Amino acid sequence: MKVAIVGASGAVGQEFLRILAERDFPMDDLVLFGSERSAGRKYTFKGKEYEVKLLQHNDDFKDIDIAFTSAGGSTSEEFAGTITKYGCVMIDNSSAFRMCDDVPLVVPEVNAEDALKRPRGIIANPNCTTIMMVVVLNPIDKLSHIRKIHIASYQSASGAGAAAMAELEQQYRDILETGSTTHVEKFPHQLAYNVIPQIDKMTPNDYTKEEMKMYNETRKIMHSDVRTSATCVRVSSLRSHSESVWFETERPLTVEEIRQALKAAPGVTLEDDPQNYVYPMPLESAGHDDVYVGRVRKDLADDNGNTLWLTGDQIRKGAALNAVQIAEYLIKVGDVK
Ligand SMILES: NC(=O)c1ccc[n+]([C@@H]2O[C@H](COP(=O)([O-])OP(=O)(O)OC[C@H]3O[C@@H](n4cnc5c(N)ncnc54)[C@H](OP(=O)(O)O)[C@@H]3O)[C@@H](O)[C@H]2O)c1
């Protein structure tokens, strides 16, 4: 088994290295790729050094079985043909192919089998905020079909990549040292001491692309007609996204039914004792695999509604971990070359 990471120097790429090592992913060799910015840089994996190769249109992927790609949508679009040409399975973290009919969009806890039908050799990893939400809502949907979801997200700086994390830290340093910052590049406004109610570009219906990903990708992953209305907000936590989720089911569900379903759900940890100040928070979920849920309660404005709070490390379950779990599933069912 030969594995490639495309975008190895990035926030998600670095997490791939940690997760593949932690999970002792069954592989014999590793190849790292990047642009000219990181080509030649060396990273250590399981005690051995690997040098980043320049991603080019050549035969470098001929012997590679699985490529984890996290180098942005335009790189994925440009290089998909090169990567998959000789049968390598491309598990792509960008949004480039997520809504293509001939590319499965997979969260293993929800729709692992979809990964088996991939005419183009590409499997798309969904949007991070969507992954974490469907891991939690899928077991509830099995109790009673979810018709509607309203959500407000609280997304950390790292969702915009490694340079964005550095920008937030620099902004705090600037402000504390000089009283202001001009270091505003990766976000549309200063993020330090602020929240920004826009993630990604606006679309013609006044929702952002991130918010429309939540609408469209949730339906595709869950094979559902559910309608999702989201407001996605950037907050100044460094790592781990949080979400406040209101959902309406076909029949009214009790809080206890929901708690039981969540306790039994793979990839979910229930931390719900608010009387004792126990609920999930991003500082604690950072670096962990599960999506953490708390504040489960009835929706006061909707008899068929309930509401909950969730938080999870979006670089792990929202990106690298989910992709590695897809690969582990393919290996388990013997569906990789
Ligand atoms: N951060 C998250 O929470 C998250 C979650 C889900 C999905 N994603 C998606 O994952 C992808 C990577 O995100 P990130 O947060 O890791 O971004 P990042 O920290 O900015 O890293 C981007 C990576 O892409 C590489 N890259 C850019 N252009 C390239 C090219 N032409 N050829 C080869 N490599 C190239 C960069 O390599 P160089 O340094 O060599 O340029 C770098 O390794 C994006 O598509 C993002 O939407 C991110």
C-alpha cells in the first residue's frame, strides 16, 4: 500500500501525517506533494524523513494506491486526471467535486457504501461543518425523519488553513503590543476580539457558499430531502468548530430518546450535564476524534423540534480523519487496488 498526501505542508496535510501514524494505517510507503513553496521541505513520519515533491503532470501516481488531497479546489480540479490515471483512489478534501453526480460524498458513519461507486476514481470528503453535523443528526434521523435544520456555526480560524491560524495569533500580538493591527489578509475583517458572520463568498441568494454547502451536502450524504438553513460565523477560537443546531422531526422526539441514540452512535460523545457546567467546548475537543454533543433540549418554538450544541476538531473529523476512515473502509471491504 503506497499512500500520497497532496498538500502535505498545510493544516490538513499535517494532520494526515499525525492520524496515519496514530492509527497505524496499513501502508508500506508514503509520498508527499506540494507546490514550489514547500517542495524540498522534509517531514518526519514514524521516525523516517520524507521530502515534499513538486506536484506535476507526470507519472508520479502510477504506483500510488490512495492519494489524500488537501491542496484547494483548483489544484484538485487541475490534477485529478493525473492522480487517478493509473487507478489511484483520490480522496479529496476540497469542494471541487462534492456535488458531482459521479463522485460519492462520504461520511463513513452515515454512508460508507457510497464510496464503492466511484466511476472517476474520486471520493469527496464533505465540508467540515457538515461532516460533524451529519454524524450527530444521522442517528436521530433514524428515530424519526428530520425535515428541517436551522444552524448557527461558530467556526475556528484553522478552518481557513495554517496561514489563517498564524494571522489570528499575529493580530492578537499586534493589538496587545501596539493597540491595532493591519495584518488582515486571510479573513475579510480583523478576527481578533471579533466575530465575522461570513465564511466563503456570498451567493446570489444572500447565503454564503459555506452555508449552501451545508444545505446541499447534507441532502447528498444523508440521501434526504431535509432542508438546512445555516448562518456560518467565524469566531476567534484557533481550532475546533462548534454548532448550535435546531432540528424538526416528523414525530416529536423526547430528549431521552435523543440522548440514548447519541450515546449509541459511532463517533459521538455525549457531554450533557449543564447544571454542573458540563457541555462540550472547542478548547477541549481540539485534538480529539469524536464529535461532542451537549445542551440537548426541546425547542420552545416548535413542538416537533429539539436543539443541541456540538463541537469537534474540524481538521480531524471534519477533514483528515474522515478521509482516513474512508480509506480504512475501502481496505476493510477489499476495494482498493
Ligand atoms: N482547514 C480545515 O479545517 C479544512 C477542513 C475541511 C477541508 N479543508 C480543505 O482542505 C484543503 C486544504 O486546507 P488547509 O486548511 O490544509 O489549507 P492550507 O493550510 O492553506 O494548506 C494548503 C496546502 O495546499 C498546498 N497547495 C496549494 N497549491 C498547490 C499546488 N498548486 N500544488 C500542490 N500543492 C498545493 C499547499 O502547499 P504549499 O505550501 O507547497 O503551497 C499546502 O500544503 C482545502 O481545499 C480546504 O478547503 C480544510
